[in-house]
Amino acid sequence: MTPLVVRPEPQNQALCQALAEAGHRPLACPLLSFDEGAELALLPEQLATLGQGDYVIAVSVPAVTFADNALKRLGLAWPACGYVAVGEATGRALAAVGVAHAAVPEDPRSEGIISLPGLQRLEGHRVLILRGDGGRHLIAPTLAGRGARVDYCEVYRRHYRPDPGGSLVKNWQSAGVDSIIVTSGGLLRHVFQLASPHAKDWLLSRLLIVPSIRVADSARELGFTRVINAEAASSQALIAALDERKRNDRQ
């Protein structure tokens, strides 16, 4: 198959390489990059207030990367408190910067985070959520209702690749793209917005591989008719979902 891979680097290159090794012909087109967030300078002060019984929640790998880089520039360490990683990749990113034993919910959505046993009773404790610009807002009010003081820190910003000339979708069509791998709701919406009205039918008829039920539901609401939930954003899970469909198509 010829899957379009739009996730940011360096994950884009790694996924394309794995897809090629699995016999596919991936087309790499990263549509998202990251930059320092507006509140990154406030991070050291916010982390300094945390101690035993408090929590840091990292919502993504970029959240960990930008926060850790900021701390290293100042010669600071992550505080001794509890940690929650949204997804296994974020948990691995925390471990790589020296934060061991972060809690990783099986369900990587907000619903999975607020179900963690350690976050049920938080009276008198603080929670700092490391995130990008925007995002869902279920976590903070729920934890605040359990007695926590919850703060956000926007440590990174997203930058979606523009296409004022409309050439990207035309290139995808010319390359024979038959499937699209989308790893977030934001990327899904951006891919949809890039397509002109004349290209919408073509786009919506592509096989779409997504990492979660939430993104799958959003895709169907936009009009995608062939959606597969890989149930994770790892290269292994995404390729397994694509290969399963490829095998079914051959039968």
C-alpha cells in the first residue's frame, strides 16, 4: 500500500522506515512541528512548588522534551513528586530523562488519567499539567473537584504546515496515496482542512488509520468512511492495523 505519513519528525522518518521494511511504499509529509511554549519560562518556578504527594502530568513526548531542555539549561532537576505520562511513548520519554516509575494509564485519553488510583484523593496537593497550546480540559476540573490545586504550563506550541497553493493534496493524489496514517485529532483536522472542496471526496475515500476511539469518532464525523482504530500510536500498532486491512483486501 501507499500510506501517507503526516506525523512530525523524528517519528515520521522512523514510521516510514518501518513501513518500507514491512513492504509498503510510504509517502512522508510531516505536517506538524513544535516550538517553545509561551509559559516555558515559568516552569522552574512552578516545579519548585511541588513535593511529595503532588503530581506532574505530561501529556505528550514534546511536553517532556521541551520541559527537560529548559531544566537542563538552568542546571535543574525534575522534582521528587509523582508523575503521570499520557501514553507509553511519553512514559518512555520521562524515563529517558531520569524520571522513573511514571504512572501510564492503559487508556491514554483524559478519561484514563483521571481513573488512575493515585489521583482519586488529592486534598491539599498540587498538580502541574505540562501541555502544548490548546487541548482538552477534562483533567483539570476533575482533579480540582478532588481537592487539588491544578495549574497548566504551556511548554510547547504546535505549528501546522500551511499549503496556500494547494499543492500538497495534488501531490498525494499523483503519488497514488491509498491510505493515511493520522496520529492525533489535530493532525486529522488539518489534513481535512488542506483538501479543497474538489478533493474532499477523494480524501474521505482513503483508508484512514488512527490511534484511538476518540480520533476514529472525529474522523467519521468529518465523513471518512474507512476508518481503522489501531488502538495506539506506536509504529508497531499502526503497521499492524494497516497490514490487517491489506490482508483482508486480498481475501
